[in-house]
Amino acid sequence: MINLKRLESFLEISSEFPLSSNPFQTQWYLDTYTKHFCKKEDVFLFAFYNDGKSIGYGAFEKIENKMFLLGMKSVINGQEITDYGDIVIDSAYNNYFQEVWDKLQEWFLQNGVQFLQLDYVREGSMTVNLFKDNSKEQIAAPYITLPKTWDEYLLLLDRVDRKELKRKMRRLNTVTHDYICVEKPTENDFEEFIRLHRLSSGEKDEFMSDAMKAFFWDLVNVEKKDWKTTLCFLQIEGKNVAAIISFENESGVFGYNSGYDPSFNYYSVGLLLHAYKIKDAIEKRKKTYDFMRGTERYKYDLGGKDMKLYKIELMSEK
């Protein structure tokens, strides 16, 4: 029998709980997001138990009489910063998904919630499978299933894209360049990322306000169980010209955000940094490279295939 318990703190999500398969439902991400963008009284964190054993958790935010997955509201300047949403349940208990959601909806209704919306739930999720009739497609999230070698990866690309990538790499080889990654970024490393991010475009400059910068800095530094944050740079003649912040676990790389110096567009530094990062992920035996939400052209040029994301509405407004 499934039971719910409302938790007071994300610190209560201990090692006995299952691990999230993506960074956005982890204890450390949700806690950091809450501290920067939420009122504590609006956050609802639930643990799910089966006969006393913790089998999962889910985090929500109440806005008026509506409930959303935590992280899905627009924040500074209308920005959406959480790429995926869902609840987390140990896969050994997937047959309890229906009962978990029944219990959640029952709790919400008893506490005055008239509308429940889930955004950016990934295809293949048990939540999507359970509520197909309530699901609508949203923007896609390209990703690559990584092969065992770089040569195999190149063969996965369309002929034109493969030829173009090789051409761009030959051009980069005409100058002194380097690819550098740090797993514990210093403040100076982080400031270089911020500089390159803001340089990329007016839109990114507006996005990376001082408040957003503080959020990113906390994400870099927060303790992460079974995850790490890496900050990678492409350098030309000893100067940082492109940067990527990514979250990584044992099986995958999630490229969270990036930036580059437009004065080096001739060398395609933004795209080629992703290419180097993909090569590095292959060498480290990662299974996936996730570009995450958004359909920018470079993701497909590098072999990205769409993962569908869904909006699910489970309760109606009265």
C-alpha cells in the first residue's frame, strides 16, 4: 500500500531514496532552485512509501490554487531554467505509479488545489505512459546515444554534417588551441564562463542577470551525490573563447548552458567545443550526451535526435 508523507526539507531526501536520472529532480537542484526563486510555504515535497520503504519523491510549487512541478515557473525576466520535470520513483516499483498519482491528486483536492500541471516530462517516462490522453507535446530536447568510439560517432552523422565538422576542425587546427575541463571550478573559472555567456548575444546578456549569476554559482558549488558539475573551455592562443557548464553522472552528460566570443566565429568555437565535449564523453564511456531543451541548429548538426517533451494536465479548473 502506498503512503505519502510531506517532507519539511530537501535534506530529508537521503541515500535511501532512488536517484534521479536527470539533474533537475535531484535533491541538490531542487533545493538550490527553491532557495533562489520560491517561498518555502509554497513548496510541497512528498515522499512515497510502500509498506514503510521509501520508493520515491516528488516536488511541487503552489501558485494560487494551482499546483505545478517545482522548477517550472518562469523566473527572472520570464526565463524558464528547469529543462525536465517529473516525479522520481524506483523503477522496481513502476507498477505503483498509478497509485502514487492517485494519492497525490487526492491530497491536492483535499487541500484546495483545483489544477495540476506537469511540464517538460520526457518521453518514455512512466508518467507520460500513464497519462497519454492528458499529454500534449512541447518543445523537443535533442540528445545523442553515444557509440564506443569517435570514428563510430562520425559515421552516425549525415554525410554533409560529417564533412562540415571535419572541415571546421581542420580550420581550428591552423591555430594553437586547447580543450580544458575543470571539475571543481574556481571563482575565476566561473567568471570566465559568465563573461563568455554574456558575450554570446544580447539575449544571453539579459538572461545572465546578477541574480541568475548567483543561482548558477550556487549550482556549481552545491554538494551533489553521484553527480558533478564540469566547466569546459576551448582556448585559442591561450585565450578562453567558448565555455560549457554541464552536469554529469556515471552514464550521461547534460549540457546546461554555454557561451562563446563572437569575434571567433570564423573558427566555429561554440559548436566545436560541444564536439570536443562529445569526444570526451565517448572516451569516458558515457552513454548519452544531452543537449537538453531547445532546437538550436548546432544540436542537429552534431547528430542530436529529438526527445519529445510533454505537458500533462491532470485536474481541471473549477
